[in-house]
Amino acid sequence: MNRMINIVLVESSSILTEGLIGILNKSELKCQVTICPSFDDLEQILFRKKYDFLIVNPSFILSNPKYFKTLKSQHNNLKTIGLIYSWYDPKNLYLFDGLITISETPDIIISNIKKLLEDTSENDQNALQEVLSNRETDVLKLLATGLANKEIADKLNISTHTVISHRKNISQKTGIKSVSGLTIYAVVQKLVSIDSISD
Amino acid sequence: MFQTNNIYITSDLKMSDIIFNNPYLLHLAEHFGMNVPVKDKSVKKLCEENDLNPELFLTFANLYNGVKYTPKDPLTHHDILNIIKYLKNNHKFYTDEIYPNILRTIHQMAEINDHKEMALVPRFFLDYFNEVAEHLEYENKVVHPYVLELYEQRINPTSTRKPQIYSAKEYQEHHSDIEDKLNDLKNLLIKYLPYKDDQILRRKLILKLFDLENDLNIHSQIEELILIPLVSEMESQLNKSK
């Protein structure tokens, strides 16, 4: 795991935010933490960037669980963690994907976060490696020569749906989304020659 | 680690102090027609001189600082003219200044770096620039006149002209395209394009792209979080009065 992990921390107490950030920074996880002192600003923060984790003081959400559920459904790759430092009714805590309790040692906190990271679907795991699979390389080569998804599917004897899923992975691995950008990438990686790309 | 060192801006602060804190506010001031030097005038004073609702300025300025600001009195259709003025000037800044400037840097870099893949980059950017220009043109020619027409009807309801329909959804799709290609170029420059004596130009270029991305991000937040809600409000007000 050497990917940057983006975290939003919704907590108003600086003792807690500073403390948790200290623990994260000392661990081997590479985290970028955005502090959000109130729940009102959260929507705007989530709108700006893609985050992996939302660590939140449960009292913010217990007053409005419906809003929290909507938020989760809008950002389905976002894992939520409750930051627990007083007693909450356990039936309310099922809304979270994981929990951090302040009595836990740093090791346990970090290992719980890592566990949640491993839970990410196989697709995401695959995307964490930067090297393209053989099939993805095939798709990229054809894409760079100017073929459309349907034409690529016919050439490789796979469904258009599969082509699209390969393309998603290619973009995740390279960080490049547009066809013209991927074409330059394919030339750089010597997957296609500069003469073979259509204009 | 992300931290915002930028201050929460209020109207009693001096304009010079907030510019020292975040010099990118120069863009904002300029788009609203406030030019440096600003002497020791407060934000409030400068807003008055420029016929600008201070609450509107504070909403924008705090957005530049990454801080959410809730205006004391909600923004209304009376702010529309100044919002459009800002957006128009910002468009002009993109098309006349920043994009051509980046394009020049790319050409200079392609002259020094003669790897053949580098030759594809000016073309990539030019195509992208054209797409952006087309989108901005669409906003200038379709969206802004529509908003101004709504505004005219709102202040003068007797007018019977019917504004044409435009779709806020289409608007947002355009935006994500613009951001994607910019991000692609950053990835190519930082991770992939082979190096050849281009260190200084490449660094300049990357930093310019980050600045542009940040500016575009603020621009679309202003449209999506401030302009579009006001437009919907004017639309529903007008529908009610019919």
C-alpha cells in the first residue's frame, strides 16, 4: 500500500483532531487529512475531491441519520468511520463501516483502518497497481489507434461492457481519462508508434 | 497534509491585508474592477466604491480562501449583474491570458524537448483549449444572456418576452470534461513524458496548470453553488407571478 489515502475528519475538538492526525502521520499509511470542523461544510469539501475515508464524530450524524445515509449513497466509495469517545447506542453505530474508539492504542487504530482498506473491492485492488494487465494493454493500443469501444469489443471478442470496465481501470491506474491523453501515454510507453495513431 | 492557512475574510479587514494573505485574491479584485494599489482601504469601502454588495464579495473571497461563508443577508437577484460581470471577466482572463500563456510555454518546452511524444502535447492542449473556448462561448452567448433576461423580467415583470430554456445539467457535464483533460496533462508531465533539458519550463508549466485548475474549480463552484441556485429562484418567482 503506497497510495495516498485521503481522509476527511469531521470533529470540532482540536485535541482529538491533532491527536488522531499525529497517530496517522507516525504510521506507515500515507494520509492526507482535511479537517472539517462542522457537518455543514462537509458537502462542499466532498464535492471538491475524492476521499477514501470520512471519520466523523457520531453526534454529528445521530441528529440527522437520513442526511448521513444520503451522503453515503452519493459517495459510494467513501468509507465511514465513527470516532467514539462517549457512549452511543450501539444500534446507531451500524451506520458506520468502522469505528475508532479513543481508548484504543495507535497500533489497533491503524490496523483497523488498514482492514477497511483491504475491504475495497477486487476491482479497486487491481487498480492500485500501476502496471496495466495484458488485456488492458490490448484495449489501450486499439483505443490509441482511434477505435471506438464497439470496434475494440469486436476486435478482441469481448463485450462493450468489458471494454468500458477495462478503460475505467486504465484511467485509474494511469490517472489519465481522455482518449487523447491516453494516446500520448501509449506512445510514451511504446505501445503504439507515433505514425499509427489516427489524426 | 492539507491545511488552510488562509484567513476568514470579513468586511472590516483591509483589502491589502487579505491580498498579502492570499495573493490569488488579486484575480478576484480585478474581475470586480478593483485594481491595486488599494491603499489602506477596507473591503467594505472598496465594495462601496465599486457598487458591489460586500456580502457577495465576502462569499467569493472566502471561497478563494477555501472557507465557506454564509452571507448575513442571503444573496438575491440584485447581485446577478455583479456575478455575471465577474464570470465574464474571468472568461476573458482564461481565453485572452492564461490559456494562450500556457500554450506558449508548451510550445517552448516542445522546442527544447525533442522526444517525439512531446510533439503530441501542443496539439493535445490546443484541442483542449478549443473545447474550453467553445464552452465559454456557450456561456457568454447562451447562459449569461438568459440569466440577464431573467433578471430584467424579475425587476420589470411587465415584460412578456419568454427566456429560452437552458439545462443546468449540460452545464455541469461540460465542467467535468474541462477538469479531466487538465488533470490528464498534469499526469503526463509529472509521471510519464520523457525528460530532456526541460526542467525549468516543465516546472513552470506544471505550476501554471495547478493554478489554472484551482481557478477553474472556484469558477465552477461560483456557478454551481451561487449562480444556479439564484437562477432557479428567479425562475420559480417568475412562474409564480404568471
